[in-house]
Amino acid sequence: MGRAKIEEMTKQRVKVRVPDLLKMKRSGQKITMLTAYDATMALLLDRAGIDVILVGDSLGMVVLGEETTVGVTLDMMTHHCRAVANGATTALVVADLPFLTYQTSTADAVRNAGRLIQQGRAAAVKLEGGVSIAETVRALVNAGIPVMGHVGLLPQSVHLLGGFHAVGKNSREAEQVVQDAHALEEAGAFAVVLECVSDELAKRVTEELSIPTIGIGSGPHCDGQVLVSYDAFGLYQGFVPRFVKRYADLGATMTEAARAYIDEVRSGAFPSADHSLSPSTAATLSK
Ligand code: KIV
């Protein structure tokens, strides 16, 4: 598809708002969500027609090189969220509340979520947990802040869980996931991410809830899907789970491009006359 066609489609698209996700579930239209952490990535995803951009705290791992998400702070999230909001024109921007910014008290949760909305320019926040954070979700919604829930594998609890692994393998765990999802819906969440639960469990939760489910590693029955863009596009060079489909290998493309640049600088092939300023072109830097 040509650039002009893409620009035309972007112009025709209307801003995605929180209630649109419920309409999509009701009409059977799958919700698409990808992560972004800066304005350029957000602009590119937005241009492709993504419904929701998640400023995930996966930021800590794929951008900042940490082993887990627990070191991500509210300052980091606010900074990156503002950049994403600057790049996203039509997609709904949702930002993760990082570890320990909402578990300490509902007042902390409202204040910290408010920062992501006011300074980060997010339209909604995402929190990990179910029954245990239902009161917090209610307080946020009462304060006018839309909440996306997140159940199943909870990366912020990695130390308690002893690692990243699938959830709901036995009936007790599965029942907990169902209860958590219901608690979030009752507390006023507008959607729930289901991370690393079985296809059957995701199907059951999706059928039982009236709000949309957005799956990651949770099979095809969810109302939508989310992936970490750095995983899906081959940018992240660390461990990538089996459920991720690689849609591109941008990591290899960038390394190749960098090699070509290095070779050309060393050989003197770059910059050529085309990429140098002559007296007649010196006044302008545009192409
Ligand atoms: O932080 C993140 O990117 C997420 C997704 C994995 C859903 O929470």
C-alpha cells in the first residue's frame, strides 16, 4: 500500500475512545493493541490503524534493559507516555501504572493515575490484579479515570510467583482468574487483559464478561489481542515467548543498516555530494 493511501486512511479514521471498545466487543470486531514507548513508534502504529496503544511497563525490559518490570517508576512512565501521546492521533492511549504506585493506598492510586492522565496525556490506565485491587479500580473510576484490568500472569508479581509462567493450569487457579475478571468488571473496568491463560479459560472469561478481554498468550477467543511491539517486530534481542508471532525482523534490518553506514563512513563513500551542502542548497536543510 502506498504512502498516500495510508495517509488518506489515517485522515478518515476517527479517534478511538474508551466506549468504542465495548461497541467493538458487541459487534464482534476484534480489538487490536500494541505497545509503544516513544512518539515515532506511536505515530507508525497509529498510521497502520491500531485501535489501542499501550505504554506498557514492559518499557523496563525492552527499552531500558532491565530483567523485570518492577524497577519502572512513575516518572519513567509519565515521560514515555507523553511522547506516545504526542505521536498517536487516533489510537486510544493506555498507560501502565507501575509497581507500587497503586498497591499502597487508593489515594496514592488516584494521585499517580492522575499524573499519567494529566502529565502523560494517557486516556486510561492499566493495573495488574483482580479481587485484591477491585476497591482501587472503583476509586479510580469514581475519580473519572478509565481503568483497564490485567489478570492471569502478573509480571509485577514476578518475585512472588518465582518467575514468568502460564496461569490457570489447575481448577483453583482458573477459578481465581474468573473471579478476578468479574471483580474488575463489577468495579467499573472497561476492559481486561488476559495474560498467559489457556484458550479454554480465556474463552470462558470472554463469554462471561460484558466488557472486552484482550489476550496475550491466551489464544484466539479473546475480544482483542495485544503484543509487545519490540517482540513482534524483532527489535527486542532478549527472550521472546513462544506465543509471540514475529511480523518483522527490524533488529536485523537495523544492524545491517548500521553496518552499511559504518562501512561507508570508513571508506569515504558517505557523505557524497548528494548528502553535502553546496552554496546553492545551504539555506535549506529539507530534501
Ligand atoms: O507491559 C506490557 O507491555 C503489558 C503487556 C504485556 C500486556 O502489560
